Amino acid sequence: MNHYRILFFTSSLRIGGAERHLLNLCRWLRSAGHECAVCTTSAIEDGLEKSFLDESITIFRLPLRSLRSLPSPRVVSGLRRIGRDFRPHLIHAHLFHGEVAAAFASMVLHVPLIATRHSAGLEFRGWRRHFSRAIAPRFSECIAVSREAAEEAFSTGYRRGNVVVIPNAVDPGRYRPIEGHERERRRTGLVAELFPGCIIGPFVLIGSAGGLKPVKNFPLMLRCAARLLAARPRCSPVPELRFVIFGEGGERESLETLSRSLGIDSCFSFPGARENLESLYSLLDIFVLPSLSEGLPMALLEAMSSGVACVASDVGGVGEVLADAGRLEPSGDDDAFTASLRDLAMNEDKRKELGRRSRVRILERYNVDIWGERTLSVYESAIGHRSRP
């Protein structure tokens, strides 16, 4: 088997879906006997650096305040140093600034180049769209995580024959269900941490994870929570409802303000970003993805692999993966989301069945071994094409 050294370029290493995708890919490649290094164009430490370093993955930092600084002597010498230290066979770009930096790096290092497109309608708009069309010919191949992401790649300069759809995937050994007494013990501990001082009785924990930004449409989840809590009688055999969103971002203050104005702040928690999500997903009873736009979100795949019943917006590649293994609702439809959440909150058997189907779906179609082998075949094609006369 060929041994490859893959140099990744990314805009950041914050705790987000594209960044966790990259971490999973590095883990898989290392397990398959290849070497990985990551170059981030962010000037600050974001959040996942420690996870990469814990996996012994080299991180290079090439801070870019502006794309105009790419041809500067500082950047060129930095790229040459990275080339001397790592000697990559291939450069693999992620996110817009990662693509631009990688395209320039491939000219400096004379190394073949591919990209992954993680979403549609978000990063490559306006002037970025035109910039992407200018640099697209430098890329040998493009991987898209969904059909919508592939269509955007075509519209921003990639030829159809050079774009392949490879859906995201997760490690089902890392994201797995927890059963029985251990799960209840950890759930009780988590709720005590998230809602200090509350009396813990029977409860249903409804949660989500992701960057606190407009495209995730988390206000819908808060509005649904307010309606569900208002409809629950005070003296009711129905379990209490608790809500949590794991994540950080610019919308945090407005979400907390909305929570207070809806009168649900005692039942809704915003604990910030967590690196140990693999130990938290399985403690949820229901996972919610209310996004306005997505590629194929890692958080959804991770929750499904953890055996959690999921309710999600039918956007991007979500419908392809969730289908009959969860509840798909129209994006932005408060009534539909509220009805699905109410139905699942009231019915433990339905939750368990959807969680079982979700886990099976991941094992059969979206596990890292299938995904890693397909990605490796793209690498071999790009490297082989460059080596042919």
C-alpha cells in the first residue's frame, strides 16, 4: 500500500462541523498508515487544537489578516518551511480561506491539490464566488458532502467530472449508545450540572449542538420549548422537559435574552462549546437540528450514531441521511417542530425505535471506514494524475 503525507489547509480549528470532519479524517488516515499535518490560517487558538495535538497531528499556523498578504515574503517563506518539514504528497483544502491559501501553497510547493465543500449557500457568495471560479482550475478534484454542495461547486468553477459526492461519516465506536443504569446515572449528573439547584425527577432531555449563529436557527428551538412548557400542566404524569444547546458563537447573548423573555431560562441551558460531545449525545432523549441551511451536519450524524431520536430541518443532505430514521420537518416551521417534539417527548417507545434506526443507518452507510476508503481513492487519483507524464 502507498504511504501518503497529506497537508490540510483550513480557515480555523474552532469546534465546528467542518473542523470535526477534518479531525475524524486525520484519525482515520493515521489508523490506515498515512501521515497528516494541518495548516490553519487563523491567528488565534480556536478550540480543537488540543484534540489534534492529543492525536499527535502536527499543526502549522499561517495567520492571514487578509488574503492580500498571501504573496508576501513572510507567507512564502512560511510555506517553503512547511514544505521542507513535512514534504506533502497532496494538499487538501477546507473552507473558503483554506481553499485560497491552499491554492497559493500548491503553486509554491508544486503539490497536487483537492478541496472539500462542506455546505451550500453559506461561504461562497458575492465576491467569494468569483474568486473561487478563478482558482478552481488549480484543483484536481473536489469532494462535496451533499448533492447541494456539489451543485455549488459546479457553479463556482469546478468541472462536473472532477466533483464527487462523499457524505460525511462518524466513528460508531466513538459515538455510541449507553444503556441502563450507567446512562441514567450520567443523565442525572448532567442535568444537575446544567440546572443547579433544581429538583430532579423524571425528565426528558432535548438538546442540540452547533455554532450559535443565524443559519442554525436556534430561536425556533426556544420558541418550541416555550410552547411545550406552557402546554404541560403543573401536576402532570408527563416527565419534566429540559433543553440544552452545546455550542458557542455570536448569537449567544440574543439567545439567552430570548430565553429570559419567553420565561424558559430555568429550563433551558447554554453551557458553551464542549470537546467531549461523544460522551454527551447519548444522554439526550431527543436531538434537534432546526437549521435554515446545511451540507451534511456532523452533529446530526454524531447524535444518530449515539442512538438518539432526531428531529431536523429538511435541508441540504439532511433528508438523505435521516429519511425514515427520524423526523424531517420543513425549515422554519414552528408548528411542525413543536408537534414532533411533543409526540416524541410523550412516547419513550417511539424515541427508542428512532434511535435504533438511526444507529443502524450510521453503521450501514455513514461509518468512517467506508468514508475513509472513498476519500483515499480521491487522493490516489489526484496524486496519480499529477505523476503521469
